[in-house]
Amino acid sequence: MTAELVRGQNHPLSQAHLEIRVSAGTPVVAAATLGDDGGTVRGVEWVAHPGTPTLPGLEVSRQAAADHRLAVDLDAMPEAVHRVHVLISLPQAGGGPVRFGAVAAPFVAVTGLDGGEVASYTITGLDSESAVVALELYRRQGAWKVRAVGQGYAGGLAELLTDQGLPQAQQLASGIQEAVAQGLARSVQAPPPRTADGDRSRQTAASALGPDQSGPAPYGTQGHQNPAGPYAPQGTPGTPPVPPAAGPGAGHPSGPAPADPSAAGPTPPPTGPAGGGPIDYSHPRRGTTAPPPPPPTAPPAAPGQPAQPVAGDATGWSMEERLYNQIWGMFEDLARTTAAYRSAVDFAESRLEKEIDQVLSDPRNRIGGQGDAAREAALARQTQLVDQARQALDRDLAQLVAEADVVEPALPPAFAGWDNPVWHSYRVPMEIPMALRIGDLGLPESDRLRIPLLVRLPLERGLWIDSGRTAMADDVFVDTHERRRLAMESAVAHTARLLAVYPADEFTVHVVDPAGSGAQALAPLVRSGVLAGPPARGAAGVADVLGRLTQRVDLVQMALRGGVADSLPPDFDTAQQLLVVNDFPHGFDDRAVTQLRYLADEGPAVGVHLMMVADREDAAGYGPLLDPLWRSLLRLTPVPDDHLADPWVGHAWTYEPALVPPGSGVLETVLRQVAAARTKRS
């Protein structure tokens, strides 16, 4: 039975292998400190954080996320450790909230090996605090207990760590925020809370975890409707649901992750794997409102069989929104089921090591056949657990692959790959779509499955096409010129997609190519006439384009701040602007670099976006001056690379760019239609 703690209350812990789950509804940093019998943290080596995520008996997440799972092994704690404090804080990077009073009350839970909650705590009453000691695990007379703390600090991590007696608190807090900033720079944008949206009812296979394994699996054997999805609007217990937003665009999600279709209200507590029921990752007292679920379009599944996949089975106010939510649901499903599989494998390996150590600790087992028999039995148990986890993963993957096979052909052009037949019937749209596909994501355990990577429109951050060496690609024999050529071709494909999904005259593209090295790749854009002008070359061309776009940002900002946005000049181009920069920083002086940084920081809010084709090492001569620029952009690669992370469990996803198939003329055909539509409008 779960103990729902209040501040200051404690509860005994009967298990040594635990998992601590944190749900905050907005990306937070999870960390933990080890304290001696006086509660003092003796040094930085006693702090687990995203930069140093593993300590003896303790592992925390490697990046900021809305949900965290911290692994704790109390038996592996050093003898000098008597307290473990679980910390959460708001990241300074990313432009998110700066105080916990502006977000939903964080929820933390301690679970056992079977996934069942031992104790839970909702941290209420926070206001200006940006860092919180959520829980304390402490040892008394050889037994461990958990205490709900909820102590907040307005001064952030530095003040919190100082209060725990750490001399290097300020330096460590800065290092943690630096590690988090690097993680956010490579992360797929975490979905913010929403006021009106819905998730879907999903059918999945049985859990990958058995009753003696660490962590829960995301799914049960039956479909379930979760009235409060992991990114639904959140609040303190008893808060009534938030009504749908009013005005234009009401009902459209403000972030990519889906919420759930059923009506708001309390949900029963999640059933553990041993019970065979679905596992609900949301807090049972959190609720939301949602648009009506889609009408059923497939016959019900036979008893004991998974539901037949249907394109658009997520809730939403339009088919486009349903497909969008469905894709994000598949992304989250794959992340969660893979996390469950990896957790099961890790547990099986750790248990094998522990059992073998126990066997070898007895001298009588080191000779004769008794020790060999014990080792063989331990290996058999490990193999059984891994096989069980793999079978459950394969069932989940088969369901997701079947769903992907149905969803992919139904996607509109903005969500579809270049090889999708939908492009053969392409027409210039009349409205801006919700999102744009910029590639596919996959995990090593699921070679057959690729999930579309969608970014919301208008773009909220610029794109960086990395022309340098990648971690995965075998480019030892690929010279610098070839890598830059591939990067520029990828940038042209992304630019063409943006032009194709916007209505005519609502998206303007400028190109800066100082040395003319991208002329061959840019030829389709130049020939079709879709650019605002010829690619700018030389220092004078760079200065002219940057000066005009900088002036545009200043003008729009002044109009908005003065409340006279309708007083812009009659000939003012109200279209979204995209600046494509090739071979940065070649051809850029200090003034041009400053203007580029200004456009990256201030441009997206007023419709000026940036796409850079560059190798970060080429900018090393500027020192740390350009580090904020790289972090503000979403890094994409022209070849497959595992540099992106999800906002849930932080998997390293393999990104594959959305490129035009070799020999295909679809890109030129689409660009000609865009150019023709613009000619008719002019």
C-alpha cells in the first residue's frame, strides 16, 4: 500500500533496490547528494548530477527532463553514507520557468522492484524557489527510511549545496547547469503543459519486467485510456480541470507530446506488472480536458489480441492534429518500452554479478562442482530474464511497426518523407501546417522502426546543419569538401520543405554563401526562382543581408512594444523569413558575427529564422564567444548520427535526415509549383 507523505513525514523502506520517479510537467534537473551521519556532503565526489550521473549505489538522469527515474541500491551505499538527498531544480538554459511557483507541483514517488509505489509525495507550497530537496533517504540503526522534505531555495542549486556544507557549491552548481545546457542543446524539444488537448487509447503488449526486476514497463496487456497523460496540465491535488482555451487556434496543442482522450477526473492507481494490467505513468489525481476522441474506424480486436492500428487514432480537432499526436505517441511508446527493456537487462546483469559474488565469497564453493552449478544456475536465471524482456520488447515493436505501416501512407506532405507518394499530388497549401518533418529517429533495439521527427511551425529555434565530423559516420576517408557538400544538400532539402508547406508569399528565403562554395547544391533553389534574391557573396553581400534582417527585427520589435503592429509600412514583407548561412564563419567579421547572434536570439519571436551550415571547429578561433549561438540551435547532421535525446528518459536517438531519394525529381517539381503559385499571387 502506498504511503502518501506530507512534509516532514517518514516511512520505512523494506527493500534495498529502489527507483525514485520524478514528474514535474516541465523539464527539471534531477540530482542527488550523499551525506554522512551529520548530513554533510564531503565533496563533489558525493554528488550525482547530469555531468557525473553515477555513484556507488546511485544513478541519476543525464539531462533535464519532465520525468526522471533515479536508480538506488541501498546495499551498495558506502558505510560512511547515512543520508541520500534527492534534489530537483529548474534549468537556467532553455528559456523555461525560473521558479517552481510558476509550474505544477512536482510529484516524487519511491517504488520497489515490482514497480509498485512504496511512498509518494507532492511538493506543494513552492513559490520563488528554483531548487528543492524533495526526499531524504536516511539510515537509522541499520534500517533505511524515506522522509518527505520539500525544502526550497530561491538561490538555486548553489544555495542548496552550500546549505548542505559543500565548499565548492558555486562551482559545482555552475558545472551542473553547463552539463544541462549541453543536454538541452541536443535534445528534441520537451513538450510544455497545455490547456486543451488529448492523447489516445493505445494497445500494447505485456510488460517487459517481471516481479523481481527494477523499474516498471510502460505498457500492460490491454489498451487503456489515461485521463491525465504525462504532459497534461498539472496542478495540486483536487484542482479542477482547465477548460479549453478560447480564441483563434483554441484546442491546438502548444507542444508536441500528446495528452489523453478521456474526460478529466481521477484515475485508479497503476497496476504493477505482476497484475498484468496497464501501467499509468501519470499522477492519479491530475486531470485535463480533451477534444472528443476520433470516431472508431476499425473493428474491435478479438479478445486477447492487440487492436488493429488506425491512422489518426489520437484525439484532436483535425486529422492533421490527430496524426501529429499519434506520431508523438509512437515516439514516447518506443522510448518507454526500450527503457523498460534496458532496465530489465541491466537488472539481470547486476543480479548475476551479485549472485556470483555471493557464491565466490564462500570458500567451500570455490572447489568442486557446487560452485560451478551455482554459477550455471545464475547464468540461466539471467538468460531467462533477458529473454523475457526481449520477448516483451519484440511484441511492443511489432505493434509499433504495424502502426507505422498504417500511419506513414496517410501523412500529409508536411509530415511525409520525400519518398511518400503524397508528393506526386502536391499542391501549394492555403494554411500553415502544425509541424514539419525534418528527419527520422530510431533506436538500436528497433532497426525496423523509424519515427518521424517533427518540429512545430513557426520554428521556435534555428537549425544547425553540422558539416563537421559525426560520431557515428565512418568518414575517415571523407574529406572536408565532401562533408560540406553533403551538409549543404541537406540544408537545401530542409529549405525546400519549408517553402513547400507554407502558403505562397508567406515564406521568404535569403541565402548567404560568402565564397560561393554552395553554388552547386543551391542550384535547384536558384533555378526555380524561389529565393528572395541571388545568394549573397563576399563581405559586402553578407553585410547587406544581415543589415536588412537586423533592421527588420528591430522594426517589428519596436512596433510590437509600442502596440502599433498595424502601423508597419504598407510595403513591409509580412512573410516568415529564413536566412541560410553557408560555411560560417568564413567571410564574417566581428560585426557580422554579432548581427548573426542577434538574429539567432531575437529573430524567431518576430518571424526571422536561421539555418546554419557550419563546422563548430571552424569557429574555434572566436573562443567561447559563439558557444551560446550553437546551443540555441537544433543540431542536425547530413548523415545518420546518434546525437539527439528524448525529453523523457534521455535515450541517444539515431537521427536520419529527410533527404530526397537519389535520382528523384520531386524536389524540382515541388519548387516549380511554389514558384508558379508566387507568380500568380504577384
